[in-house]
Amino acid sequence: MNFTRRQTLAAALGSLGAGVLPLAQAQSQPFPSQVIKFVIPTPAGGGHDTMMRLIGQKLTDAWGQPCIVESRSGASGAIAAATVSQAPADGYTVLIGYSALLSNTVLMPKPGYRLEDLQPVGMLALTPIALGVRESLPASTLKQYVALAKTRPGKLSYGSYGQGSGGHFVGELFNMAAGIDTVHVPYKGETPALQDLLGGQIDAAVTSVGGVNRYPGKIKPLAVASAERFPAYPDVPTFAELGYPEVDMPGWAAAFVPAKTPKAIVDKLTAEMGRIVVMPDVRAKLLELGFEPAPWSADKTRRFMKDQLALTQKLVDAGRVKL
């Protein structure tokens, strides 16, 4: 029987992490008893890398087992997702996924993984997405940026941390809302996008709010795509405040394991990682990075993903985002 793309996505919505089966054989040793590997979909040195090294050290302190971070960047996170979806379902290989985990399944004919091959451990952080421009651009406010873009249709460029990423979606949401035409330039992660912005190769970047605030005097943050201002950067207004309420699509970072990982292991990871992200020293560092700690359960994360996948499909259907 042949299924349409929409029918396949509907099936994924209904089965995301559901009906998980235990491993056929019980674990011979209690979890954890060996190295835990976090696979991130972004380059080393970026926000996800820093966050997971911090969380990994706390896990090592608590459990006495080493934690390593492995970058598998490229293909908008599809390489990392495929790697973990095919890993042993034993809790020792954990994917740190973000919005492209969902959008890849809508945009790519063969992303290399299925959503039902992964199950959420839980949300770790929300990562508000912001628009920042290079210091030399003659625009210091969102209003001035829109006016400039309208005089240069198809000339201004903005970078994001990947094709089909949250930054890409927010950039196109803003193009549509403001009636402007700026050109998307995808990068393999936030860090190279910001480096090119600093170097003047692009005019703007739509990345984490922490990213565009990391270089005061060199990058001007104009607006953040969330319902409220971010606590660590209260001077950056929201798009809604500036007249674009539809530009509200939060970035996020959540942990996933292969779908057949036993529930007891998933629950242990959920509880410990949720405890760690709200520890005072971890919380302070995450806020500095532009991440807002969000120790959500697996079920709450699953519901959020279903809503986000539906919104992603709507934007793609409108023809705003294509590969």
C-alpha cells in the first residue's frame, strides 16, 4: 500500500515514541555501567556542545560514569538523528535534537530516520531565536531593518544554523510578516553563521538569542521570536512588541534515545537530566548561553513536538521553506 507524505506524518504524530517495547533481554548490569555518549547535531564549540559538556560533567559526578559529547553536524541534524536511531537501545547513546529533527521529516524525502524510531527522554531547554545584524549595517532597530530591506529586495542576506532549522523558519516567518525579501544562507551550526556575520559575509543572522548577544559592539540584536523577553537579555524586544506577533516560534533542545530503550532507563535519564538543568550553577550558565532551562517530562515533550510538527507542516505547505 502506498501512503502520501501527509498520511505518513500523521502516523508519526500518533506513534512518536508510543508503544515502546522493552529490550528482549534484560540488562546484564544496572544502568549506567559504561560511557554515555551525547550526539549533538551542531559543530563542536557551539551552544549545544557547551550545554551537554556541562550536563555530562554533572551526570558523571552523580553516576560515576564518563559522558562524552560527539558532534555529528550536517544535513540539518539528520546525520545525528540517523546515527542515534540506529544505535543500541540501551540508554548509552543519546541524541540532542532541535527543531530540524521535525522539519527534516517534512522537507526531506529520505531523512535517514523516522520519528517513531526515537523516543523523547525530555526537554532540556528552550532556546529563543533572535535576529541580529552586523554592526556596519545602517539599521539599529527592527523598523529600520525592514525599511532597508524594502529598498534592497533580494539583496540582504541572513544566516541560520541550518536548512530547515528553527532559524530558517523564523527568518521566513519574518519575511512573510514584514513583506520583505531577504535571502537565506544556511550554515552547519550557529557558530559558523555568526563568524560570517562578524566577517561581513552576510548581513544578519537568525540564531539563538545568546548567540546574537555574544558579540556586543559587533552584532546588534533587534528582536527575539518568543512570547516574552528572555530573562538574561531583557533589553531585546520581542517581534510581537514591534508589530509582528506571528513571529513566535521557540527553539528547543531535547534529549532522545532509540525507541525500544527500556522505560526504566528512560525514566532514570529524564529524572537526572531534569534535576541537573535547574541546578543554580547550571541554570546560570544556560541562561548565559541563551538557553532557558525546561525540565519537561517525556510526555510533555512528545505533546509539544506534535504541535510543532503540525505548525512546521503548515509553513511548508505555504511554500515558505524548501530544500
